[in-house]
Amino acid sequence: MSHPLKIFLIAGEASGDVLGGKLMTALNHAATQRGDEIIFDGIGGEHMIKAGLAKSRFAMRELSLIGIAEILPHLPRLLRRIKETTKHIQHQKPDILLTIDAPAFGLRVASKLGKTDHTLRVHFVAPQHWAWRPGRARALKHETDLMLALLPFEPEFFNQYGVACDYVGHPVIESYPQQPGDGEQFRRSHAIADPQKIIILLPGSRRNEFIRLVPQFTAALQLLAKNWPPHEPPPVVILPLAAASQNLYHHDPQWKNMLAALPWRVIALAADDEQAKWEAFAAAATKGAALAASGTVTLELALAGLPSVIAYRVSWLTFMLFKLLARIPHVGLANIIAGREIMPEYLQSRCRPDLLAAALAPLLQDSAARQSQTDGLRKVAAALQGEACEKTKPSQRAAAKILAAWQQRQTQKNQ
């Protein structure tokens, strides 16, 4: 390589930052083996900065929005950021533009940039157009030169619309420890008695998710407490925090007070303490359950074999649009992979404390519902871990495909 490979990355939320950090590490490793050097620029969070992004061009949290109604108030600023970012890329002419999830921003930048000879446009994490708005996939062939998919059925879907799409596997298997979490160690470390049940609360990684779901989760546990068997010791509530919710939890009295209203002892886990999270999952998998926002975390829960209830709320407008355009019966990724509802889903108007409490209660006991879900989760975990049987991780496969696509572009230019 005559000059360092310049890669401009765009990640728009916490999960994309984690994916970006792993992918950057894999790209650096692959480039080093080839005797090459990579210079990273772009927009990301702490994981990407640790992996080599010198500085994010603006705070990633500006892009951590979901839903039409949630985005509209911020639209002028987002449009300005799209224009600024596109101009910067046009001026710098990076070798690769790598957009990670958050298609509302990243793919708009890629679209405005257009197809060029000097910049390869790669999008990591295929948009879920197979779930809703399938016709939207037609536009992707003008917005990206290569799509990297996390789910095995996605390439076939996107290929039919003329989109170059390769399957690399789901990165969640990289976050799953080679050795399952030590649930007994977690109990000892946090003084949780053996008979006590553990309830894991996962109200989302985005600020607006946390704000919408914490009141419902708190009220649901208050209802559970009213009907808790008097002969059983009180459960312990574990709250693994994401970066956005950690800030609210520690610095916003409103949300700290609301969580303080939970009826039982609460243990908050730091956002960067992955080991403690997996240990907590392992402890709850034997005696406990989880109440979680819909998202990638449902796959983590499946890998841990932790019975769970899925809940989610968005604005009324966003939900109505989703209902109008949706093409799938489930939203939880674990349920989508299973092809049926393993984890019960309570969305929008059904995301109510009474329904959540009623769904969670049998999962905290030795019940048929718990056994049935445990069996289903085992099959989902087996499907996910089947991807890990290959010697390379999803981030390594993604890095290899990106570098191969760039090399192919260079070869075509030189012919």
C-alpha cells in the first residue's frame, strides 16, 4: 500500500459504537498482517475511540434517536450534520466510508456522497427492510457498495433488489464469554442468598427508551411485590446500565428517585462491566428472569438461557407507521430467529405494568411457562453459536470482506 488506508466511520448509538470498536480492532489486525496502516476518522463513542478513532467529529448521542416522532424535533440539526459530514468526506476523500447501523443518518450521508471511484461505501448491519418497508431496499443499491448482514437470511433478501450483501454472522456471539458467567460468584460478591430470586431489568440503551420504560418496569415490580409469596425471601433487582442510562441514573434525581421506588434491593451495574453483566445473567438463569427492552439484548439473554419478557414503547405515530408497514409477527430478535414467540412481547398499549407483572410472575417460579421458554432459548442459542464454530469471529469476517472489497476496487481501477 503506497499510503495509509483512510477509513471514515459513522456510528449513531451505543450498540453501533460497540460494533465499531470490534470492527476497527479486526481491521487494524488484518491490515497489520498485510503490512498496511489504517487511519480512522469519523463519528463514534468510547469503544471506537479506544480502538483508534482519534476524536469523534461530534457527539454520537446526537444521532441516538429512534422513531419518526422522536426524530422530527431534531430534524434541522440532523440535516445540518448530514450536510457537514458529507462535505467533510467529499473534501477528505477517504478510501472507505463505513456506516454502522443507524441508517437514517449513515445511509443518507452515503447517498449524498454518491458512487465514487475513490471511496468505497460499506454499510455494516443491514436495515431490517425484510421486517417492514421491503420496497425501501431498492434504494440501497444507490446508497451503498457493500452491505454486511448479521442474519443468515438477509443476503438473499437484499440480493433480489440488486444490493451486494454478504453475511458475516451476529457480533453478539463475540460478547458472549468463552466461559459462561459464574452465577454463584455473582451471588457471593453481592451478598445474594441462594434462595433469593434475581430479576434483571434492561430498559434499553437509548435515553428515550430508558425514559419510556422505567416507569412501566417500576410499576410492574411494585405489583409483583404486592402478590409476592410471604414464605419466599424477597428477590434482588439487577440493573445493568448502558452509557446513556448510567448518566441518568447517577445525575438525574427524577430517574434515580423512580428507581429508588422499586420494592426490593437494587444493584446497578456499571455500563462497562461486561463480566458482571454476564455473571448476573447466569445467576438469574437458574433462579430468576429478565424484563427487557426489545433489541440485541434479547439475543444475549437467549445465549445465557435466561427466561425473559420483552417490552417496548415508541411514540404513537412511530408505532402506527410500523403497524401499517410491518411484515413480521414479532419484534424480538430471539423470536424472529426462532420463528415463533418464545419470549412474550408486550408492545405499545400492551406495555402495561399489570400485563408485564403477570407475564413475569410464572417465569420466576418452577412453571411450565419457564420450562417451555428455557427449551426454546436453548434452540436459539444453538443457532447463534453455530455461527461461532468457524475459526473467525463476525468482526474478523467483516474486516476481511471490507478489505477484500477495497482491494477489488483498486484492481478494477488499475485495469
